Amino acid sequence: MLAIYKREMRSYFTSPIGYIFLAIFLAVSGVIFSLTTLTQGNASDITMYFTYMLISFFVVLPLLTMKLFADEKRQRTETLLISAPISITSMVCAKFFAAFSMFLIGFSVSLLNLIPFFYFASGNPDLKTILGSLLGLVLIAAAFIAIGVMVSALTENQLVAALGTMMIILVFVMISIFNSSIESYFLRTVLSWISVLDRFTLLAVGRFDISAIVYFISLCFSFLFVTVRIYEKRRWA
Amino acid sequence: MIEIKNLVKRYGDFAAVNDISFSIQDGEIVGFLGPNGAGKTTTMSILTGCLSMTSGSVTINGVDIFDEPLEAKKQIGYLPEFPPLYLEMTVREYLNFVYDLKNCTLDRAAHINEICDRVKLTHVANRIIRNLSKGYRQRVGIAQALIGNPKVIIFDEPTVGLDPKQIIEIRTLIRDLGKDHTVILSTHILPEVQMVCDRIVIINRGKIVADEKTEDIEKVVAGSRQIQLKVCGPQKEVQNAIKGLSGIKYCEVIGEREMQSTAFLVESEAGLDMRKGIFNLCASRAWPIIGMEAVGLNLEEIFISVVDENGQGGKKKKGKKGDK
């Protein structure tokens, strides 16, 4: 498992994609930060920054995940991994963690944005909301990366993998926007359960909402589980 | 030891592998021979755990590939049809990766150096795989299969697309590996298995049509000996005289050749060498023979002969096993 993780990490940095991801991620987070806080009058409110970061994930995270399995298939290196004495689960997890680590690298660097925030903030910024939002973003990113891992396992074309991932992430993010126009109370409640944005809002206002955390983690697990199944199924087909 | 029992692989209605069984002893080099689409690669994929079977079982040294895939895979080195190479890595990085992937416990540097030495990769070890030629990439693929010293090595068409010199080198290497490993080799080139393997399993349309020692297959091949003959002499007379020899199945005129000679295609009964007889005949009539060569059977003809003996024509006598 460690071998695949190390190889994936290495390939992020020996191919342009790792740098492209970091550049886009940092540029987007910088722009969002200055637009939502520095140029606004109310410099102590940072919630909008986190919400827009969450939305930006749908563009940047597929960059990390699109190659994971699609490229193995294109280069026909998949057989090496499958015929090696490692389980499919550890292969999928290794790839997931590699992409997740890349995200964490970019995400930690983007935390530098908070330095000017604390410097310019008028009054006392609410630490609870900031920590809650950060936790929420990391968990949501994990879930979205798991979605990307799954889509990548379905195709050998990286572009298809990226676009497919974007579409699924978009659905999860956009549910709450369409939700307000749905008549049925029942449907609205169900949709708000699976809406990533709604759940994130709870964390972002500083409420340590266990159900949201469990939801994000289980979202992540389900998609990784489906990926493992996809590989098992391919053997069976 | 590898034991394959009643292996079946279906894709919908199509049976890519249809009930094949055979076992391979330790230290054997087995050639898996068949035309394209016969089910060779499917069988290899099942053997290496990349694909599951519809029914049947595969055990490798007593470990079932289905029940304990990790344990079974440890014993196998596999070179697929397309060598699974990460083009952006150097040879050494790649082999190190495979070493980690297989959880190898041998001494890392010594083991990798030894393998590089064995497949003659040492001088390109620090080059990026993308920049290597097809032949070298193939060797990296072989090196990858050797890492961890697996007991069983499986090669899927290892010499396709290589130049003649590389083909010879790779065949020599495979023979050499056969001394301390069990090797399974798939190919559609008959001379290759004849040169390299101890035993030949011929597969066609998902079924085993022959499973013989290499010498025995050679007898099948030799059994229906055809020769091409060039004789200077009156065409009709020569033809009739040769047909009159005992044991000649047919003699047909191919065409006029140099020095007013005629070329004939002559075929004798199985197991009979007719060359002396023909020489004596022509000598007694003073018809100079200016050319006589054996026409080797190609794979298709062997298939026909092997398939024939399994019932349809029964022209060639020889062989036992076949499809059930």
C-alpha cells in the first residue's frame, strides 16, 4: 500500500499536474479570500470565504483524482497492481490517500490567507466558526476525492474522469440551491440531508454537528467501497 | 506446481475458455500455443488472478488463486502482453517500486542489480523508460516479473514486436530461467515453443487440442512430411514414377523451374522418410535432382492435423488427449 502511495505522490510532482493543482488551488483561494474579506467592508466575517472555497472544490479536486485509475488503464499498468500480492482495498486506499495528501498540502498553504485576516479583523474573529469550517472543508474534500477516485476507476480517459467527477460534485453542492423551490416537504427534507452545503453551514456557524461529520465520512467510505466493488466486478465480468 | 481443473470463462454466451484442465510440474517450461483469440491471454489472466473464472479452479503450489489470492500471487511473476511500465520512471525507480509493491524481503540493491544483470539492463538502469526501445522495455517487463524470485513465471507473448536478435536473446533468457523457475509461455509462434519449451499445450477456441512433450509434437509435425522437389526430367513421367513409390500420398506439379526442371510437392505417409527412395528412383532414371527441401508445417496445418485427429478427418494418426 505504501509503495503505491509513494509512487502516486511522486508522480504528482514529476508530472505537471501536481503543480497545476497547487497553482490553481492557491490562486483561487487567494482570489476568493480577497474578494470576500479584504475588499469588503466587514473584515471580520470570513464565512463567505469558506463557502466559496467549498464551491471551488468542484473545479480543483477533479484535477487530483482524474488520473488515479484512468491513467493506469491507459498505460496498461493496471495488471501490475492487480497481479501483485496486494488487496484491491489497499490499492484504492493508497490512491485515495495520495490525492488527499496533495489536497492537504495545498490546503495548509492556503491557510496563510488567514494571517492577513487575523491582522485586519476588526473585533474578535470567532475561532469556533473558523475551526468548524476548516474541519468541514477537509471532510468534504475527502468525500469529493472519493467521488473522483470512483469515477476515475470507470474510464480510461482522464478528461471524462474529470468532467464526470465535476458533475457528481456539482449535484451534491447544488442540491440545496434547487431545494428551496421544491414543493414537497418530504422531498425537501430528504434532499437537505444529502446536501453537502446545508450540512457544511451547520459546521461553519461553529456548531460541532456530529451528524454532519458522520455524513461526510460515510460519503467518503461509500464511494471508496464502490470503487473496490468496481474492481471486483471487473474481475467477475 | 500448477493445477488447472475444468477452467471455464464465459463472456455472455461466448466461452473464451471452455473446460480446460492441465497441470504443470515444478521446473517445467510449458508453451501455451494457439492462434489469436484462442483463449491464451484469458487463461493467463485467470492464472495470475487478474480475472476470475466462471467455474473451475486454479491452484498454485497448493494455494487456490481464488480463495487466497494474495498468497498465490506471491508465487507468480507475470509479464502481460503489454509490459506494465510507468513511462515516467527510470528503470531503477520502477524496479524499486515493484520491489516495494511485492513486499519483497530479499536484499534490495543486490536483488535488483542481479536482475538487471540477468536481463542485461544494467547499462540503461538510470534511463527513463519512455526513452527506451521496445526491446529494452520488454526486458524491463521481464525484470519486473523476476522481482521477488517467484517460483512461477508467466510470459504472455514475450517476443512479439522484437527484432530477431532480441528474440533470440529473450528466448535464451527464458530457457535460462527455466532452470530454477517454472515457466509458462504463451505464443502463436511454433518454432518458438519448439526451441524453448519442454512441453506444449495447444489451445484452440478455448479448448485444449493437444498436450504433449515437445518431442512428441515434433513427431506430429514430422509425421506428415511434405517435401518440395526440383527434378530435371519429363514432367508426366517423373510424376507418375514418384506416385508409384510406396508410401507416397500424392505428388503434384507446382510449376516449371530453372534448367528445364519441374517443381513438385510430394507428401508421404506419416512417419516415413521418402527422400532416399526418391533419390534412388531419380538416380536410376538419370533425372538429376537439383533441389529437395522439407516443407515445415506451419501452425495452422498443425492445428488442422491435431484437430483432425480428434475426430473430424482422422487422416493423421498420432496423439491422445483432446477436447472431451
